[in-house]
Amino acid sequence: MHEINIIPSARKDLDCLDKKVFIQIKNKIISLASNPRPFGSLKLTVEEGYRMRSGNYRILYRIDDKNKMIYVYRVKHRKESYR
């Protein structure tokens, strides 16, 4: 089981979301604790980390397997997530 750490930039992104979208994304993030590389997640090529889809939003995170930590660093709409 991994521990989830939400970086302040991701926390700010989450604060801007509608309640319905927030709950959907929160459940996806919580599911990462038991499976940090779920089906559908992609390893990023340009930067270190992974991407997971949640509707029109993308959850960008890094995995530290040695310390059993997941760092969520961005939650953005798909149009803005890779800028």
C-alpha cells in the first residue's frame, strides 16, 4: 500500500474544481494507494511521472517505490495539462 502526498500545486488545482468533478478525481487519487499503475495510466515521456485520465481531467503523479509514496503534482483539464 502506497501513501499519497498531494503537492501544493495539485491542491490548488483541486480547490478550483466543481464538487462533482472533485469527488470523481478524489476517488481516482485514493485508488492509486492500492494500485499506483492502474490500467490506462501512461508513463510520461517528456518528464518523469505518470498520467491518469479522469473524464476530461488528467492527474499527473510520480511514484517513489522505495519509500512507498505517490506524489500528485498536477490535476488539470486535458487542454491545459501538458503546458
